[in-house]
Amino acid sequence: MSSIRKAGNCGTFYPCDIKELDSLIDIFNKALSVAPEAQENLKIVPRAIISPHAGYIYSGFSANYAHRVLANAKSKRVVVIGPSHHVYFEGVSASRFEFYETPYRNLEIDLEYLNIMSKVFNLKFVKEAHYLEHSTETQMPFIAKYQPNVKVIELIYGKVDYNEVAKIIKWLLEDKLTSVVISTDLSHFHDLQKAQMLDSICLEGIAKLDINILDIGCEACGIIGVKGIIKAARELGLKSKILDYRTSADVTKDTSNVVGYASAVFY
């Protein structure tokens, strides 16, 4: 019997019902279709993206935008990298289930490729860290929607130096058949003005591929992954572009306690 990483956040962060999920994604795509700046961005063929991981009603537009662009890469596998929110551990944990459940279909985990990775890097399997981790799970329905035949690998990091994550990302992107998703949200629970100021630091650092800028005050929860992709992108000669930025206030209208979200591409 195959082992499946169950969709533990289905029904909370995103709809379980395919029709409801498709309806939500259709709303995002209709908004994209009338955004002039999006039309050229949707033609980019990326190697990696940054995508947010909140509930789809808050960050789904931004995440959908990035994943639509990622589909242009026509990759054989997509490696999703996100921070652990629930379980403390040191290092990087790789999911060793056989399949990853989404409302659309079960995505096959590329265990053959993961075995090769594990010989190069000291990857753990902290099983309990994977059950409810939303930073990675929220990416999977978009992957299943836009790249139904692709294989996936889920990497969750705990306490780890970003240089170690950068080594993994660079190694992955040296394989032209592999794409990478870096999952992160931006600042949390500031008033709108302060959130936008802090998030602007993150956006500038990503756009300029400059880790030193991030250190001025970027409060991204997945900053290890962000620094990792920036370092890898610089070493591989990739360019970056911000696709979208928004905050929870766009939905809730509450400007006193907001969370920031952004998506970006590396190509």
C-alpha cells in the first residue's frame, strides 16, 4: 500500500472541493487577465519562484500568479522548500512518502531523485514535521492544477544556516529539469504602514538579489529560503522579478494588524 502525505490543511487554508477550488482560481486568473503588467510576466520561463503560503483568500492571487508562470518551465520535477511552523528540528527534512495528496490528484514524490540528493546532502526525514506543514502544502494544489504530470519533492527546514539551503537550491537548479518553489510570507501583525515599510525591504532585496538589504529589516517567515534562493540565483547568473505584493488588509480591510505576501520569479 502506497504511503501518502495527506492534505492536512485542506478545508482551512484552501477548499477541498475541486469545483470550489477551480472557482477560486478562476477569480484569480480573471483578475490577472485584465492586469496589463501581468501579460509579459506570464511569458517568463522561470527556474524558481517565491510564493506565499497563507489561506488562499488572502495570498492565493499572489501564489497563483507565480505558479502559472512556473508552469512555463515544463519541468520534470518541482522541489518545494518551506519553513517548519509546528515542529522544531535542526537541518532540512525531506518528505519520504510516495505521494502527496491534493484535491486534484495525488502528486508522485520523486523518491529516485531524492535518493540521489540524500547522497549529496544530509537530509533527514522528520516525519511529524510534514503532517500539517502549510508552507509547503499550500503550494501543492497549484502544482497539481498547472503541472498535473510533474513529480514533486517537499523539503522543510528547521534551524539551519541559509548557506546550507543555498547549496541545495544551487545543486537543484543546475539540473534544467528541476524547478524550485520557495515558500514564505512577509511581515506579520504590524499596522499597514509599518508592514509596507518592512516588506519593501524584502521586495528590494529580492529584486536586487541582495541579502544585505534583507538584513536591514525584512521579516519574512521563510527568510532562510529567501536568502538561499538569492545566493543561488547570484551564483547561477539568474535574474529576479517581483510579480505581486499585497497584504491581508486588501481582504479584511483591517489596517491595524496585517500580514504581507509577495510572489517573485527567478529566470
